Amino acid sequence: MLIARTLPDLRAACTRLRRHAETLALVPTMGALHAGHRSLVARAVSSGAATVASIFVNPLQFGPNEDLTRYPRDEPGDLAALKAEGCALAWLPSVATMYPIGEATAVMVRGPAERWEGEVRPGHFLGVATVCAKLFGQVRPDRAYFGEKDWQQVQVVKRMVADLLLPLEIVGVETVREEDGLALSSRNRFLSAEERAVAPGLVRALRSVAERVGFGEPAQAPLAEARAALEAAGFAVDYVALVEGTTLLPLDRDAPGARLIAAAKLGSVRLIDNIGIG
């Protein structure tokens, strides 16, 4: 596996990979890789593409009171995991490389970025869209792979790519879960034993709503009851909502492409999750 830390090294490595592969795939990550990240790399590699994985903890997508300094980092473990999955190139840029002094451009997406995470975490999606646009410009992939646990993020990146006519495909990959249903996240390691036992309640609440809404019940009462049950279990709930899957507009009943989304804090750890209705 090749490793690049500077733009000249990245460009040379990508040129080398292009000589031997018809397509180039990118898996953007912030490191602290788990089985969910590895599934993205495995999916990209299995497609036959030469696969590049980036590791960059992006300061632009963290708010002033969020966990940038606490975000887990494990470069040796991450590189070993990428190599084991068949990744061809690891891209590890510095903050100075990604955000050089004097730059004057950022990418703001409206539409699917305006609600939910966009409201709770102002500026978050500006950071996501900007860093993704930079990574796409640096690597020039044919496809980029994102985990569907961050459902809204996937829709925001797809909207940006479509609106800016960027020549790549965004591929969403199904959420990887623990046996008890908890969606894998790098932040899960910060859950205490007691909190870890409670955490699967988030997806259980979504599944309960999905069952009722899927049988035709209007969403208002199931969503309110799910929120109340989560709060009773110790979650500080940001939102539990039924939305149209692409636009993230709220829905009052099931519809084609509908998605249930939720975000809640448990202790010091903020959990997000989503499921389809079907």
C-alpha cells in the first residue's frame, strides 16, 4: 500500500494507480477505523477499482464546543486496517495542506443540509462539503464511498456533486451494526459500560416507529412516543423524524423512499442513526 502525505506525492501515486486500473475509488474517513469503515474499503476494492482512503480529522466540520481535540486517532492501526482490506493508497494530508493560509473559498449546500444536523450543528455541512470537494479535486476519483449511518451527509454530498457537475459517482453503503443493533461509530469507544447497554435503544426506537408507520399509522404519535421513551432511558434527544430520503423534508406518513432519522446524546457521546421503513 502506498502512503502519501503531500500533494505532489498524492498526484504521483494516483498517476501510478491510473496506469494499472480503469477506475479509481475514494473512501474519505477521519480515521479511528472500525468495521464500518473497512466495509467501505472492501466494497470499493471488490468493485475492481484502485482504492484510495483518506484519513483527515477535518476541523472545519467541528463546532466550537464539539470534540475535535478528543476525536480518536490511531494512525498505525488505521494503516494496518487499510492494508488488510486491499487499499492501494492512503492519503494523510495535514491541516495546512487542506486549508492553506489565504484561501477564500468554501462550499455551502442548502436543501438537504438545512435541517436536522444542519440546525443542531451550524456550519457542520459547510465543513463536510468543503473537505469533500477538496478531496475529490485532489484524488479525482470515479467513485466515492460513504457509510449510510450518516444518511444526511450522504444526501448533502450527492447534492453537491450533482449541482457542481463533478465527474464522480457517490455510493452509499449500508450501515454496519453490532449484534445488538448499535450502529458502529468511532465515538462508541467513549460510552461507559452502562451507556453501552442503553445505546441500542436508539435503533430499537426507530424500528418501533417504522413498524407502526409502515402499517399506515400517521407518524406524529409514534415519533412523539419514541422521543419520550428515549428521554426516559437517559438520552438527550436532538430529533427523531420521518423524512423524505433525498431532500430530508419532514413527512407525516410513510412514502416511497422515506427514512427515519434520529440523533441523541448519551452521556458525553452523541449518537446518530437512521433506517428505512420497508
